[in-house]
Amino acid sequence: MNVPADLRYAKTHEWIRVEGDTVTVGITDHAQTELTDIVYAEPPKVGAEVKAGATAAVVESVKAASDIYSPLSGTVTEVNSELSANPALLNTDPFGQGWIYRMEASSPAEVEALLTPEAYTAQIS
């Protein structure tokens, strides 16, 4: 499993990348492997307020529909519009072009509560 060292992880298999005031959110390699072929993605709306641990998006695979939980609380600033035409990006490039949304975190301290790459690797092992 690919677990990039520069990210933080939620126990529910989402990742975040913090770049200045912007936080990018996606699903992990482990999550996309478990879901198999993703055929639909519904990101949150730009401007939506999301809460840490609450449903922020939905993805559907050939197996099932799955909620995507927000790792942090804050405001959605951008969504990955490419996912509507090509939801398979979540499978083929989950840490790159397959990101789901970007947000501005309202409580940056929540980042410290997320799993380190080592802790996430231990969880999925």
C-alpha cells in the first residue's frame, strides 16, 4: 500500500495535504483498493461547511456507495471537477489528480489529531 509520508490520515481512510491555508482532501490507496472500480463521485459544494468526522462526499463503486468523511472542520473552497467526468482518477491517482476537495480549516489544531503515516500504516496492516 502506498502511504505518502507528507500526508496525515483519518481512521476512516481519508488523507489531507496542508499547503499554507489550504487543505486538500482525498481517499487513501487502501480505500480505493477496498472499493475497487469507482464509477461516481459526489464532492461537497463549494462554500459548504464541513465538520470533522461528518459525511462530506460520497463515492460509488461497482461494489457499494461509501461516505467520505471530512478529516477536519472548515469551509470547502474548491472541488475536483474532473471527478464528474472521470471518477476513476480516485483509483488511478488517489494522491494526485484524484483529490476530492480543498478546504480552509477552521481549527488547524485538528490536524494533530489525525494519524501519522506510520500510525496509518499500522492500522491497515
